[in-house]
Amino acid sequence: MKAPARLPRWAEFGLLPLVNLGAALLISGAVIRLIGESPWAALRLMVAGAFGAQDSIGYTLFYATDFVFTGLAVAVAFHAGLFNIGGEGQAYVGGLGVGLVCLACGSLSPWVVIPLGIAAGCVFGAAWALVPAWLQARRGSHIVITTIMANFIASALMTYLLVNVLIKPGQQSPETREFGPGAVMPAVDVVLGRIGIRFAPSPFNLASLLALAACLLVWIFIWRTRWGYALRVVGHNPRAAVFAGISPPRTILVAMLISGGLAGCLGVNELMGSQHRILLDFPGGAGFVGIAVALMGRNHPLGILAASLLFGALYQGGSELSFDMPHVNRDMVVLIQGLVILFCGALEGVFRAPLAALLGSRDGAGQP
Amino acid sequence: MDAYRELILLLAATIRVATPLVLASLGGLFSERSGLVDLGLEGKMLAAAFASAAVSAATGSAWLGLGAGVGAATALALVIAFACVTHRGNQVVAAMAVNIIVAGLAPTLALAWFDQGGQTPQLEGPGQRFLGIAWPGALLARRHPFPGLAYAELLSGHNLIVYLAAALVPAGAWVLYRTRFGLRLRAVGENPLAVDTAGISVNALRYQASIISGALCGVAGTYLSTAASAGFVRDMTAGKGYLALAALIFGKWRPYPTLAACLLFAFADAGAARLQGVSMPVIGVIPVQFIIALPYLLTILLLAGFVGEAVAPKAIGVPYSKER
């Protein structure tokens, strides 16, 4: 393989993602023009919709919290050379764990229920990643295929459980009953209200602190522990890992379990923080947004945090947009998400070489 | 007699459900045998379903719709090929990107052009759809259910695309195993270096395979919106592209076993619709969701090596680079 052109660090982690994002937004703008609306007006409306008021900021941060979890999930697997497309299914099943704890212990103190719920989300999400992980590690079955299949199985399983088992009796829509008072992750506006700061109500809740903690822990794990080192070695070169005494199968299992556990935390934000019940398809594609977030954030927690904010703003701004532009709705955001994956993931080499030429190759000295 | 009638109707439904799977998995067969992971089946099909319904609604011609569907899906296949073959990008990422792009773009355009909440208008005019073709004597044959009903329901009465799909499987198998192009295609999926050494362009072969896959997905998507139903609706493929991929793996990347897998999955699907709430002897009511999940469970079991062994093309997913 020809080595890809090298860029200085600031360009690798700052400029290149921005150039790729710019390309994605440019094409999105062309589509908006094509359907007869003004791209500039759309952009202004989106920014205002995402950051214009306290509650819209709250929604933006709420969505961003979802994407931090799924983005970290994709990134941890990426560092081990694995492409975990199963974030959606792992988040869905993880939410089942969160929800079951909340339904069972909702009357207990939040100090008990919230840690239990987080733990259950991690365990259920990790369990859903375990089968594809084990098959990849021991049998060499391609993890991309098995995690896709696992997504569909998760969807069928959850539909079955919600329609036949967990549904609140005497109700038509497949949802569980509401969680008890102890199983509510406090909203940020409530917490701020208690210390005398007024903030407009929104689903933005304390699960965002968990997301920040997860970013820190993932950073420590990947770059400051022996396990994380092993993970990166396996990701770069599994054969070298064997010679270094690292077991690739075990490392794959660890990476995927952590990845599934992180995805499973989505339920803490969505269910404990906002919906207060389990309902059909609550991840709503957040697992796939995680792919875009991880690619754009270069698999680094800080980058993922920034990319999550961007996508949170896109989601919130996109739903506001549909009020003012009847021809543009959240589908537009799905399009942007796909374009970001295309340019930051598959086509990132297209801009890399010209950028490297532009900046001069001698700047590459900063690279390890 | 009732059981016989039920069985014939079930098999006829199986054929209808299987058609898009057969076409898409045949397309996937070509690109995967050339060494490209084809996760983009879903997106290419969805794009074709939208393009064909939109053009058919606008022009009143299902044939122009078919052309647009094939064109749209092939264009996307070329986008993926450009990213993965020319720029050696990650094939899984490129395909997922295209799937997500189409999931957003198709309803956006539908909303803007037709103003019906993200779908195309109902295709009701003459010539806007591919309708069933009654074979000679089909009506007469119904009077003698055995074997007339089988003739009328299984052989006769399908639309053109169903027959096309049935013909394309042997044609595809012939191309893959009996022509020089097929030999080179299979070789490039196993050992591209050898093909390159023989002076044949690896990239050209992979582009050709991508175009074939795109065209077949185009026909499959057109079938969904202009033959099996009357118009495009949001998320119309609903995972059929991934199901076709599962069938391709379950068929071990070979044409006829893949066809069999498509028929098996379609049979399960058609059966699920009929078994809803029906109590079976011994096992009781089978949850529909179990039957929906069955193809994916079977594929995972196969990949795990519990049901035979699936050996993928050796060079699949690995970008080819001349410089070493």
C-alpha cells in the first residue's frame, strides 16, 4: 500500500474534517437549491433553530448526548480495526436493560436506580455485541455482516417484547407503562432551578455528564492503559500483535464489549432522561449517526464531542427548519449525515493529497 | 383442496416477494465476486424505487421509469466505485454513506416535487406500472384447479420483471462461469495481483462489476415501486437490500444456491403474513417477529460455521493497489 499523504496534526484533526464537512454541506446546499429553497436562509434557520433559544440549546445538547455515546462506541471498535455497524441494535437492547431496571425498581431512591440503570444498559448493550464479537474473534465471521444482522434481530426481538410482553395492559400503542419516580434522570433545567438559575425546560438531562465521563474514560482507556495499547496494536497490525504477545481474539472481545456497553448507554439519556418508558424504535437511527460522528471526530473523544454537537445542532435545527420551509424536513439532515460519512470516511483521501501539497510536506515532521 | 389452494397462493406470493431479492442478490454476486463488499444494495434499490416511480408518474411510462431506476442505481454504484476502486476508500463506509444519503435524499426530493409527504403520487394511469401478464388459457385453467390453478398462479399472471429475474439467474450463472469476463471477474475477487500480472485491469473489471450490480439493483428497485406496488413510499426497501446480501452469503456467493436462499427467505416472509395469529400443531402460535428475524439468524449461524461453511471471495473488501 502506498502510504497516504501526511498532514500536520492541526490539519489532520482540524482542517481536513472541516474541508470534508464543507464539501458535504456544499452538496446539501445544492440539493436545497434544487428543490427551490435558499441554502443561506436554510442555514440561518437551522442555526437559529439549534441555538436561538434556551430550550433549543437544550434539545441540541440532548441529541448531542445520544451521539456521544454511539460515536464513542463506533470509535472504540475502530481503534481495534473493527467496524461496528451494530450500534443501533446495541443501543436498542441496551435500552431494554435500562428500561427493565427502571420498571422493576422505579419506586426506590434515584441514588440506587440510576447507577443500576446505567449498569444494566452497559451490560445489555455489551451482551448484544458479544455474539458478533465472539464470532469475529473465534470464527472469523465478518463483524460488519453479523452486526447488521444483529440490528435486524434486535428490532424483531424488541417489537416482539413490546407488543406481546412489556406492553402496558389495556393500551394500543406498543409502549411500557411509565417508569416510577426514582427512575428519572434529573433534567438540567430542574437542577439549575434548584440552585436558582432559570433555564427553559428541555429533555437535556444529567446523562450528558455520563457522556462527558465516558469521553474521558475512553481517552484514558485507549491512550493511557495497557488494554488500550493492545487494542490499537491489534487495530494497526494483528500479526505484529501476536508477536508482541497480545491475543487478537481477546482484544476483539474487549473492544466490542466496551463498544456495545457505550452504545447501551443511549437508553440512559433517551429513556431515563426523556421518554420515561420503553417505546418502539427509540434509538431512531442514532446508532448510524454514531458512524458519521466517529468518522468526523477522527475517533478521538474530543473530536467526537465536537462532531456530536454539530449533529445535535443539525437534528434540532433540522426539525425547526420544517416549520418554516415546508419542503425541507429532517430527511435533509439524514442526507447531510450520509454525505458527511461519504466525505469524511470513504472519500477522505480525495482532499488529503491536495491539502498536503498545499501545506508543504515538510510540515509532516510533527507526525509520530 | 383448501390446503392445495393455500399452498399455491403461498408459492405465488413467494415468487412475488423473492423477485427483488433475486435481482439484488444477483447484482451483489457480481460485485462481491469481483472483490467489492456490496453493502450498498439497499441504497441503490431505494434510489431506483424512487427514480422509477417519479419518472413514471411524470411521464406516464413505466419503461422510462425503469430506465430512470437503472440509471439512478448505476450512478450510485459508480459513486461507490469511484470512492472504493479509484480512491481505495473503505468499501463498507462508502456503501453505508450511500444507503444513508438515499434514505434522506429520496423522501426530500419526493416531498419537494410531489408535495405528498415524501411519497410519489399513486401510479394509476395506463402504462405507468408493470402489470401481470396473463398467459393464454389462464382464465380457463382456473376452472380445473388441479393443475390449472398452479398454471394460472405460478406460471402465468406475473409482471415482466418477475420473468426477467427468472431468466437473469441462469444468464448470470452463464456469464460468471462460462465466459472469459466471468473467469476474470472471479479471479479478480480471489487474487487481483495475478489478474494484474496477466495484463488485465483490476480497476476496469471492478467498475464493470459495479455497473452490473447497479443495473440489477435498479431493476429490483423499479419492481418495488412500479410493479409490486403503485408508487414510492418512504423507506420502501425496508431492509430488503440487507436481506438480499444475507441470501448471497447464505448461498455461498454462488448463483443457484443464492436463488434458493432468496426463495427460502421469501417463503418465510410470505408465510409469516399468512401465519399471523394462526396456531400451529405442537408449537402453537409462532410470533411473526421470529419469522422476520429467521433469515438473519440463519445467516449468522451460517457465518458462524454451524450450517455448512461460507467462504467469501478471498480479496473481498481489500482495495487493490499497484504500488507495493
